[in-house]
Amino acid sequence: MEKHRCGWCVGDPLYEAYHDTEWGVPVKDDDLLFEFLILETFQAGLSWITVLRKRENFREAFDQFDYQKIANYKQPKIDALLENPGIIRNKLKVHATVSNAIAFMEIQKEFGSFSNYIWGFMDGSPIKNKLENYKHAPATTPVSDAISKDLKKRGFKFVGSTVVYAHMQATGMVNDHEIHCFRYHEV
């Protein structure tokens, strides 16, 4: 029997696998939270499938998303990234990745972990929406607005409210699976 999935992923095996195993699952691990934050910043203005198809290239190019290494990138490494055809070669986003890694570690120092910080906006529990159709999901919410504003205050770049809300969806801070999707009750 065919599983009912959210409409946004149907028909693409990579999208369906991502939907079925990762999207909307609560993430508390700082390494994975950083990976999704960086991927979402590169996704800004593009489709998620574009980034998802390049995810392994991003992992390789950005040292498996090791924020401690990324925070120390110098110009030769940045230049190499900007010449790498396997990733999205946006100069501002590459530079933002380096500054975001630095800011990420500052949050870890202050809160003990990035997870403590980001989940603190949620009181530790995901929001479970009741969407009939994924097209009815909001692009932003008051919570994503607050997180975005605070991240920017802390020096993060490319973290507008829409990017933050997409990060919240991806990392399970909000469950935006359609109510008829088989994953809705699983995450």
C-alpha cells in the first residue's frame, strides 16, 4: 500500500527519502543543527531540492560542517569554495557561513549548546500544526521572527524569518507534515 506523503516531496526519490527520514524530526544535536542552518542559508532564494541535491558536495566542501574548522577558514579556502562547482557559489553566503560558525560557537559558550539556545524559544517542545495541505504552511511566525531578530543581533547573516522557519520545519521545532501524511504522528 502506498504511503501518503506531504505533497511537496511526492515524485522525487531524493525528496521522498529526506521527507520520510529527516524532515520534521526534532534535532537536538548541535552538529546537525549547524548543518541545517548552513544548508538553509544557502537555500535562501532557491528551492530546497537544489540544496538537497548538492548536500554531499556541501559536506565535503565544508569539512563535514565542522563549525570549529569553518570558523577558522582563511581567504584561500574561501576562494576554493567559490570555485567549487559542486556547491552554490554565492560569495555572500560563503562568507556568512564563516561568520555564522563563529557566532554559533559564541552561542554555545553562552547557553552550553546551540540546542539549548534555539529550543529555548520553544520551551523545549515542538509546535504541532494541523495542515490539510502543505501550501497552507506559514512562511514565518512570531517565533521565527523572534529567533531571526536575535540571531541577527548576535551577528548571524542570511537568517531572515523565512530561513529560520524553514530551519524550524527541517529540525522538528515545528511539525508541518500534512495531517494525512504518515509522518505526521511519527514525529
